[in-house]
Amino acid sequence: MNINDLEKQLFNKKRTIDDLANVISLRTDQNPNYSILLGAGCSVSSGIRSATDLINEWRDEYCRHKEAKNIEEQKAYLKKHHPDWYDSNREYSSLFEKKYDLQRHRRMFVETEVCGKTPSIGYAYLTSLIRSKYFNTLFTTNFDDLINEAFYLYSDLRPIVCAHDSSINSITITSTRPKIIKLHGDYLFDDIKATVRETESLELNMKAKFSEFAKDYGLIVVGYSGYDRSIMEAISTLLKNDAYFNNGIYWCLRKESEISEELKKLFWKDKVYFIEIEGFDELFAQIHAYLNKEENTPISTSSVSRRPSDVIQKLLKSDYFRNSSSPILRKAYIQLEKESKRTILMDLILPRDKDESTDGKEYISDDELISRVEIQKLVATGSFREAIKKGKQAIQSIIRPSLKREILQSMVEAHRALGEFNDAISIIDELISEQPFLASHHLLKADILINYTDKLNSINKAIEINKYWYKPHHRKALLFLELAAEHYGSDRN
């Protein structure tokens, strides 16, 4: 059964993404009304193969030399010839167990699948919504680390992560800190639950905690097919009691999703609704836009917490993100692409010395960038007096240390070209007083000082600050060569 068949039978149970966003917004005192259950489908846009892709590959492998050509024929063949291990209702689990005998082998396979993947833009929208306190509890059947990584890359929040039944009791429902609860474990550990037997039931503490959250929260399900007996039984049992899921369950389905009979039965129950979505990224982009009343991107090169340029570039290389038909994601892509190009341009215009940290570039406005380029151009064309004048005007209104430093360095160059060495040194001393542990300032001063002893002292100070930077060592060697040439004369044949 697909979503069109489901809609024909249960048209009154269908809701839109805006309907969902509206009920999410109905929170009191910024307390969330919903937990989220994330399944494997949420990882597809991050480049991780879906359960369906893996099932098709493994099923084909076991039917490769048989006469079963299409999916239905393959299923029929496996049911007939391998009923001892094949379960058509739980294909992923039964095929996974057949393919990899030991739990350790299954963990290593998952580790290989998720290695090097960057959380998609959908995770950036989700962490932004969590930062705004629309959610704070995420249940997931996934073994990957994408949601944890998303918090690290896209926000300053650090969640509590629980992947063991023995540690779940330490998580309290009243805690405002974001919580990630891995119902089937984590690929980092050997005790992941992936086979039919392992997913038959949730462990006691996990089940109790899931029930505890179901009492106060509704549930939004994304990317999860509902083929796990453990979770489906837990949800069905809780729905029999009016005390649970009073904010309802909203189950998000892609148009091409195959809907099991078990899941279909769930939709007949009160308080359970289904929503057609294009994908995980599109869903949270639309919810984010609805709740923020604008289609703004949740991240920028200045907000990403680790290697911002690298992370943004990886997002922009995503075929899923680039080719999405969602107007919100298309706008976000264009905005991030423009910002990324601007960052690259700024790096070309405002090169950073190797002595300086490049981990967190400050955001520079267009007006500030124009001022910096104008002053640089005046110096380059020999208009030194005008450059000094404009520089003095510019630094009166600039508070960003990096930009102020760039302009002061241009003024040093202008004074030096005019032979005004004392003025140049005075500005360098100002730079040193603001950043005494930046070696490049002391090296710049050494280049202007006339006395050899003063030069050497300034170079040695630069080496003391950053002994691994090659430039001051090179400058010291040149100084000694100059002294030697002056004392002994130039080279003779």
C-alpha cells in the first residue's frame, strides 16, 4: 500500500506540514509539546544508503543466479526456499543477520557506511528549532552519529546522548538540555540491535523512558517505516491508554513509501495522523520557515562551529540539496552559495598570515569591506596621504579587531612609503598593545626599525611568541647576512 491508497481509505486522517507546524507552535512557556522519532530515511540526504537500497542489494545478492528477476519474484523465492531465516515483513533485519553473522561484523558494516558523512541541511534546520526550544527530545532507531554531529557543527548546544539501556534512567523528562535517545544502540558499540530477534522488544528501561515521554509529549515520526515490532508494539500499547500521546502522533511519509499493514492499522486509531512529505530536509525547512515567519537559512559561514568553509562547501556539494525542488531549500542553497563565494573573495582580498588563527573568521559587512579595499587601493596607487586620512576615519567606527588591524597595517605601509618611520612604528606599537602575542606585529616592526640591535630584539620577540613560524627565523638569518656583508664586505671571487 502506498500513500495514495491510504488517503483514499483514511482521507480524514491526512494533515499538511503547515498543520503540523501550527500544532508545534502551540507550546506554553516555551515548553515543547512533541518528541521526535527519527528513522533511517532521515539519513538519506546526508549520503547514507537507505534501508530500501540495502534490502534491494542484499535480496538481489541471494537471488542472483535464480530465475527471480523482479522484487516480488525474489521475495517469493526467498519465502519458499529460505523460510528458516527470511522474513518478508522484516526484510532488513533478516537479510542483515544473514549477511553478517556476528554483531561485531554488523557494527563494522554500519561504521563503514556512515564514515565521513556530513549531516544534511535538514539537520541544521532541526538543531535551529531545538535551539528555539520547539523540541528537546529525539528518539532514533539509527545507529549513525549524524544528529550528534549536527549539534556540534550547526549549534552551540551539547545534547545528552543515551545509547545504553543501563544509562537511560539518568535522563530526566524535566531537563531542558537536548536529549538524544538511541533506541537500538550506537554503531560505536557492539550491542547495536539490528536483527529480527534483537528488535523484537525494547529493553525494559528504554521502554519505560519512551512511555514516560509519551505521557507528556506528542510524537512526530520521520523517516521511519514502522517495521520494528518493538517500537510499533510500544506505540500501539500506549495508544490504548488515554493518558498517553495527548498531543497526537503525526507520522510523516514520503510519496513512494510502502505502508505496512501494521502501520495502516495504527492510522485507524484515535490521535494518529499522517503527513505526506518530500523528504527530511524539506520537512524541517518548511516547519522552520513557518515558525520563524520567514524562509531564512538556519546557518551561515559565521555560525558553523568547526571548519566553517569546509562544512558549507560539503553541504553545497550535496546533489540532494542542490537539486531539491523545495523553494525554501533552493533559496537556502543560493544564499549559502553566495555567502561561500563572498568568504572566498574576502580571503583573497584580505589574506590571513599563517601566524594568525583562521578557525573563526569574523563577519565583515559590505561597507566595511569597501572601506578596506579603497584604502588598500590608495596605498597601491601611491595616494599615501589619502590612504592615511581614510584609514583614520574608518577606524573610528570599526570595532572588529581583524578589520581594524588590516586598516592599521595599510596605514603603516603608507607612512613607511612617505619615510615617516616614527609614525609607522607608533601605529605598530598600538597593534602590539592590542595583540601582544601576535608575532607578525613584531616582525613588521623589525622591518621598519633602523638600529640592528632593535631589529634583532623585535625578531627574537616574534620567535619567542611563535617559534614554529618560519618567517621570523628567515628574517633573522637575513639580518645576520646583512651584518656579515657590512662587516666583511661583499662576496669575492
